[in-house]
Amino acid sequence: MIIKCPYCGPRDVIEFTYQGDATRKRPDPSSTDQNLWNAYIYDRSNPAKSHREFWLHTGGCRQHLVVTRDMSTHSISSVGFARDSKHAGDQ
Amino acid sequence: MVDLQSPLGVTFIPGDHGNAAGGVGITLHERTNISLIQVTAWNNTIPTVLTAIGSATGVIVQNKPGHGRVAGEKSVFGFAPGRFMVTGATPDLEQRLRAAISTDLGTIVALTHGRTVIRISGSRVEWVLAKLFALDFSEHAFPVGTGRATLHHDIHTLIQRIDENSFDLYVFRSFARSFWLTLGHAAEEVGYRVE
């Protein structure tokens, strides 16, 4: 799989570290709803379609990225810096 | 004054090695007596920091991914957003950069004793480097002066193209000897000279 880093250009996936689902939302820190926190920490939808996820370009510019990847074909439709993303969850 | 010791130690053996039947394909050389400074700008100060680097070194680079320039012993290149490696033979390079770049503009890390710079040059340089790094080393994809951050067997390496047939490889000092030996093995096929 090749990920096109917005700074470094296309690089092999071996240079990147997967950092998880970029769609989940952190609950209100003051919330004591255990089901809500349990879902935030453990529940993943694992869709067989396009999915937004965090990747770190560990072996390159060391930037956090938001990658939109099709989970069934591994085709990548977009890559951007996580800090520029308005839809990368609130981690 | 304490003498600087090369981390390559006894593995640095000047002379010709490997298959030299077809001539010497590449030359390996450790760059010494240089200062290595990493400059990092804040998100909103990158153009100002580049101007400051230019005033301190005389080398001006643009705020474009991997852009860099080489001027004799001096070189500057970007390897991440707002991050630049500045190299020079001037002993006071760090002081000059610190004078030009306050903490309002960015940060400076002296890496002179933390990195080893190996210059690899010769007609077969792209062939040998392609064995180690998953990058396109052709000149249209990797122009003279530009830099790249990449991995070699999970070990971080910075690479700058010096000219058509030369690259500088910045590796962690503690891994330099291992990398040097690996580089020698990769170069045996084409014959290499250590100088």
C-alpha cells in the first residue's frame, strides 16, 4: 500500500504507523456514563467501505495524517495533515 | 582540546573494496569538521525563519516540501513542515543561528555530535541507494539540493542530493557503524572506494 504524504509524496506503508479510527468523538470529560466511555474506547464499526483513520508518518516527516481508505480494497481517496482536518474527531 | 572520534572506528578502511573489475562504481566518505543544526519553525513563522537561516548562512531555500540548496560545504534542506537541517563548516554556525532565530520564531537543536554524515558519490550511486531506501533516486524525482526523510530498515535517515551523482546521508551516530557496514555490502557489487 502506498500512502501519498502531503509533504513527502508517495511512500510505502512500511514508513507509517496506524493510529486508529479518526471518526470517534471523545465524550464530555465530565461525563460518568460508563456505556458512553466504553463505546468510545472499545467499539469500532469496522466498515467494509471508506473509512477515516489516523496515520503517523513515522519514517518520514513525522506528521500526523488523516487518511481516507477503503477498508475492503485499500484504495486511498484522500490524505491530509491531521492538524488541518476539521473532521478528524476531537482527539 | 578533545579529539572528535568517528563512530565508524575500525570499520573505516580507506582504499578500494568489492568488485572493482569494472572500475570504482561509488566512493564513500565521512564528512567531518562540520556543524549540523536542526531548525524548527512554528507554524506561522516559517517564512521568517527561512529568511533568518539565509542571513545566518547565506543559503536561501524556499518553503516547499524537501526544498534545499547546496553551496560548497554549506547546505540547507527541509525534511518536514517547518523543519530544516542546516549544515556548514563554520564552527560558530549554531551561535549565528541562535542569534538570528529567537524562541519566538522557532527552536534550534545542535546535532553535530548526534548524527554522522556519509557522502556517497559515483556513477552507480542511484543503483546502490535504491537497494537500501524505497525512494525514487532519479534526478527528476529527487533534484539536486532537495532533501528527504526516510527509513533504512526502520532506522531514520535524512538524505540530500548534492549533485547529479552525490548524496549526503545523515544517520544516527549510534547506528552509523552498522549502517556503514551495510552500505559497504550494498556497494560491493559495483566496487567502492573509501576515502
